[in-house]
Amino acid sequence: MPCPSIVRTAKPEDLQEIWRLFLMSHKEQGMFPLAVEKVNWFLDRALYPERLHQQDTGPRGVVAVIGEVGSLEGLAFVTIGEMWFSYAKHLEEFTVYVDPEHRRSNHAKALLNWMKHEVDVTGVPLITGIISNERTEAKCRLYGRVFQKVGEFYTYFGHKGSGMPLTVTASS
């Protein structure tokens, strides 16, 4: 039986469970190979913000979780980002995931509402979306009930290509 859908900020003690949920999320939704050291870098920045130097202008973030330490049932990870063409900040959702054992709960909606609350508190807009091939339509319906739709997402992995870097290919 799921715990109440109460969202809290993750603590360093949650790291093992965050990784468990993240690996499940990546297995279900990951489009590219996992880079453990990169994930650790982002998680370290979110879970230990006091370690960041004042002049460090790298990304800041927060992991929100549902459940007790050692027994997490869901998570959301957002960072502060910028579009490549602007200095305006936005909250960038990295993942929202609920353990399949606890999906008959209000956890997903609570995590999405937590993200909306963060926007209301900070005044920084949120960019979020669905990248998944499992239960995609159900996820899109949920997001559509909570957020305003502003576009769609597509991908193309194509043929093998020439093996030349994009800069060389573009100038040919």
C-alpha cells in the first residue's frame, strides 16, 4: 500500500533510493546510454548545495521525493536552466518517476503539483514533458490535466550516417 502522497526535499540519506528509482526510470524512459558519473555530478550538486563554491555558476537543482528514507516511492528532479538563446532562467525537469508498485496512488500528480508550486514560489517558469515509449498516452493525459501544452516532441535516430562530425558534415 502506498504511503500518503506527501512531497519532501530529498536528503543525502536518500541517495541509494534515488538511484534505485532513477535506474528504473532510465530503463523505462532512457533514450541514451547511462553516464553514471554525469548523474552523480548532478545529484551531488542537488543533494549537497552547501559544497558549491560561491563563484560556481553551474546548474543548481532539487530532488523531491515521496516516502521515507530507505523506502522512496516517487521522485522529481528539477534544475535551474537556460535556453541556448537566452539568459532567462527556467526550471528544467530531468525526471518524474513513480515506482510501478505505487502507481495506484496520487504520487505522480503530487510531484507535478510540487513542480507547479516551485514555479509559484520562485516565479521561474517550468519546462517539462514526456519522453517515454511505455504508457505514453496515459502520461500525456496526466500532464495535459496539470500543465498547458505548448508543443510536441519528436525524435529520429536515422541511418548510421557518414561518421563525420556535424561541423564537417554541415560545411561539406
